[in-house]
Amino acid sequence: MRIIPAIDIIGGKCVRLEQGIYSTKKIYSNNPLDLAKQFEDHGIKYLHLVDLDGAKSSQIVNWKVLYQIASNTQLKIDFGGGLKSDQDLKIAFENGASQIIAGSIAVKNKQQLLSWIQNYGCKKIILGADVKSENIAINGWKEETDLNIFDFILDYKKAGIETIICTDISKDGMLKGPSIHLYKKILNKNPDVKLIASGGVSSLADLDLLLALNVDGVIIGKAIYENKICLKEIQNYVS
């Protein structure tokens, strides 16, 4: 199971939100690069980097933070937040993203995403499936759709997508445990997908539950910043 710490960026700073609500913003670091280096020093190989300014403005904003981390660490970075155009994708990959996360674009402009899959290959694109009550939410989670997550995943599996990040928005930033029931349903229906669990992780026990589910990876954010899980403890799970 891949351990993937999260760094969410607003105004170049590392922040966390609760359930995606911007008014709940709490700043944890003015220097995302220092955090990324700490992760790397503890054997972590992956990073989930989200441009929250980009998600709000529907275009990449904090590409300089991406470049800074990518050029000063060996972390493999999945990057998301407001990627809507070919130019956004070009900027992301040129500044060090190993993979990009396609969320809102997958709902709003399927043809655009299919062209990205064709041009960059499915291994470079992660499908972002952010859900409220099993329906997809987009545009920084501000807009709820009536699109069921299971139909959403099936549709893009047919297009070649292999890896999915699923965030249960009700769990995100709440430190009350991940959405085990949801992930179990996803994997029962799609045992061949690489599922990355995101939202709610608060303890090593949560990691054990996800490990038992055989998820491909888990994103950990607030639990690290609030010292619910320490980096030394995470080392035992790093693969």
C-alpha cells in the first residue's frame, strides 16, 4: 500500500480544509518544500499535491510550488486542482508532476479527458472521484452532480483509466476514519482498479483497515499535521 502524504496549497502555503469548505482553512506551513523534504527523509516516495487556488479558479495557479518540490526532491507527485485545458496539463507536466488528477474535467468535458488519455497515456492520468452520498461532486466540491460514482468509474475504466482517487467529502479533514464501506463497494465492483483512498484517516488502525481492503494507496493529510500519526510510525507502512 502506497503512503501518500497530502499538501494542499492556498496562496503558496500548506493548508487543510474541513469537507472542502474554504472558510475552515488552517495554515500548517508557509514552506511546502520543507514539508515535502520531511516526508522524503522518512522514506516516503509519493506526494499528493493539490492546488486549491486552481480548483477555485478553474486553472492552474500554484505551479511554482509544484516546480520547487519536484526539482528539490525525488518524490513522485500526483497533482490536481483546476486542470481544465491542454495548457494546464502542459504546465503541470513541465513543472514536475508525475501524474495529474482529472476530476471536474471528467464530468464537464469527457472528450477533453479522452484526448489527454490518448496523448499522455492512462498511466499519467488519475481519475479523481470525489463523492457526496456516492454522487460525484466537482469544482472544488462546490457543485454536486447526480452522477453515481460506480457508473462514473465504469465509464472511465472502458476508456483505459487504471488508477482512481476517491475522496468521501463528508470524511475529509474530519479525523473520524475513512469511508471503509464505500471503498469496499468500489473494490467489490471493480477489483481490477488501483484505488487510492482519501479522507478521514486519523490513526494507524485506519491504515490497517485500508491495508486489509487491498487498496493501492492511501492519502494522509490532517492526521500528520495534527500529530495523530507521526512520520516514524508511517515508515512501517511505506512500500
